[in-house]
Amino acid sequence: MTESNQNDHGLIETQTRQWVERVVVGLNLCPFARKPLAAGQVRIAVSDARTEEALLETLNEELLWLEAQPVSEAETTLLVVPHILADFLDYNDFLHLANGLLQRFGWEGEFQIASFHPQYQFAGTEPEDAENYSNRSPMPMLHLLREASLDQAVASHPAPEQIPERNIAALNQLGQPALAALLEACRQVKNN
């Protein structure tokens, strides 16, 4: 990796970490994220892939890496994709390929992939509805989750089924302009 790539990766990692800290944890969109983040168990990996085939290879490598790590060292991975899948529909189509990779290698039930994208839009919403910001990120990314850890976290939460409704209410209260500004502020963070 060239020094320029290392600098780019460092900046992308910094911006992603800011998003996790300020949006995901800061707005409490995922009540399960604070603990692994504080423990240093959230890996942020930046993909250099410029084709879907290359991204599938990177995804496979990242899943193999995560599988080999003890949970105490690496709970989850955010695989950031800065060079392709800028269009949300293309990204959404790629998710089918990514889930197919889980099936092909027998990782169903072990891992799942959560989706985050700058243009994320839930079915039945308008593009600028505030609730879409629960899954909007500075860049396209694939969140690789260990299902056993997720099941454990959900089981220990008093009302996990209420999380989406609580998030929608909180995001609507903040409003789309404030959320767009917060997301943009994460994109503007520079390396120290």
C-alpha cells in the first residue's frame, strides 16, 4: 500500500469512527454499539475494490479474518467501500451477492451483513425522510456482525422490538436538516 493509500485509508477510518461515535452511539441508534466501540472491538477496514468481483474477494477475506479472531479482540467489522457502489440501487443489488457469499461458504447463522449507505432509503419512505438516517453513513459500508453476539445483545435488551420505532421518533424530532448536517460534519473530519 502506498503512503497516499495509507493516508486515504486513515482519513476514511477517522471519518467512519466519527460517524459511529457521533451518530450511531451519540444518537443511541444502536444500543449495542457503545460497549464494543469502547472496548476497541470494532474494526474499520477500507476496501480498495473498484469492481464488485474485487469487493466480493475483499468481503470474503474480511469474513475469514473476523472468523479467526476471538470475540474479545474483534466483535464486528465495518467494511467501508469508498470507490464503488455510490448509487444506492447498485449497492442494494450488491447486497444480494454479499448474502450469497455467506450462503456459499456456510456463514449463514454465523455472520450477517447490515447495510449502511449515504443515500440509504427504506421502502415506503421519501429520500429525505429523517428515518433513513438510521442507516445513512459517510460512505457505502457493509457491517459484518457475529450472529451469536447479536443474539446475546438482543436477549439482554429490555425491549429490542421497540428500537426501530424509538429511532424513527428520535430522528424525526431532530429533523432532516440537522441529521444531514451531522452526517456532513463526519465527512469533513480530517486526520489529526
